[in-house]
Amino acid sequence: MDPIVSTDWLAAHVGDSDLRVADVRWYLDPARRGRDEYAAGHIPGAVFLDAEADLSGPGGGRGSPRGRHPWPSEEQVSRVMGAAGIGPGVRVVAYDDQAGAIAARLWYLLRAHGHDDVAVLDGGIMKWRAEGRPVETDAPPPRPSAFTARLRPGWVVGKGEMAAAAGERLVLDARAAERYRGDVEPVDPRAGHIPGAKNAPYSGNLTPGQVPVFLPPPALRERYAALGADREPPVVYCGSGITACHDLLALRLAGLSGALYAGSWSEWSADAALPVETGDVPRGPAQ
């Protein structure tokens, strides 16, 4: 599948027997729950997958040495995806209400484990609803499938590899500029960024307006070429390994590639032995 699909495409295919729609709404605010939003109304036939319980491994949380959203094991991915009715020959469309910021995690997770028939709904449920398309509250259990997860080499970078790579290869930070600079840090143990990283906020992948969608591929390629990603596939991170996948999806749309530092800033900043850089100007050969 293409990395993204339009609401027109999904409306034409939403009833296909080989299509699984996944609602992955999630919020940093603990007062909001994606499952509640799903129960209040979701795209017909969609299953719900939770970014913390389903798309992340155990042992995470604020201040955890593993980061807030640890990368799940192959066993967990196989179990969760199979229970959601995702298996060989099943196409998957993931959506959220944050322009793909959460849905891209499922897109990358599936592709990293060998399932390429997955896309993100461009504009998500916000665009779907704005166009007057139907939602439902029923949640019939999906028919289980058999999913065998095998992590592809090079798709996910661990902390040790990231520490060795810092300053030696292109690293992109998908967080907002104020968190990258270290002006504020509302969630994780320390403020700043990995030394040498360049800032590429995921919001820069999107059009302006109340219902943003992805920029056209040429505009995305221009954006990432300016950061050096046309010369070297970057390692991308964010706060916890969620929104970094939005940058990785945008790179794919631009005809480029990259890898995910899964632990991201929440893991890096929890390790007092690792260096932190603040301000706008990165050091290292990736400039």
C-alpha cells in the first residue's frame, strides 16, 4: 500500500473483507483516553489499539529507564496484531485525531515487523467527520488471525547504538522546537536534545489549518533534503518513539528512508551518564 490513503479511498474500501481499520487515538493528557473516544464514535468496522498497552512493551512510563513507550517484543506484536485480525493478506489503515501523529506508530511497527500492507488515513477521523462520513459505536470483536512478527534488521536503534552514533551520523529530533532547544521539558527527566541532532518537528510535515494533511511529496523531499536526509538515512527520535514515526512516514513519502531510535528522549534523558545539548545549533558532521 501507499504510506497514506485518502478519506475517499477509505470510504470506497471500508467494507472490504481484506481490510482492517485501526483506531489508535491516544493522548499525553492522562485525563483523556483514546478508548473513550473510540467508544463515542469510530470509523465503521474499526478496532481499537492502545499506544501504551498494545503498541508499546511493558516497563515504560515517565522516568522509566526504558523510556515511556518501550519497543514491544516480537511475541507481543504477533499476539496483539493477530488478536486484532491482522495477518497475511490483510491490508491495514490506521487513524487518529492528530494528523497521523499516533497512527504512524502502528504504520512503522507493522512495516518494521514485515507487514507492508499498511497505511495511515490522511487527515484522520477529523477529516472523515468534517466530510460528513459515518461513524459508529458498535465494537464487534474481530476474527483473530495469525501474525508472525520478525523485526527487520536496521529498522530500530537501541540506546547503545544511538550513543555510539551521536555526532557520527544524521539524527533528527521530531519534537517541538522549544523542547528540542531545552526551553521547556514537561514530561521527561532532562531538557534538551541528543548532541548533534537536528530539529525536524513532525508538525512541519503537515499543511496548515484545522484539518491538516501531509504536504505533497516534493515539499517533504525539499524539507528533508535541507536537513541532509537525501545524502544519509537519518535516525529519528522524539519524546518516546511515537511521533518520530510521523517523520519516518514523511521520509517514506519523500522517497527517503530512516530508522527509529525507539527509546527516544524519554530513555536518553533518564540516563544521567549520557550527554545533553541545548540551544538551536547542533554540532557534528551532520550539519
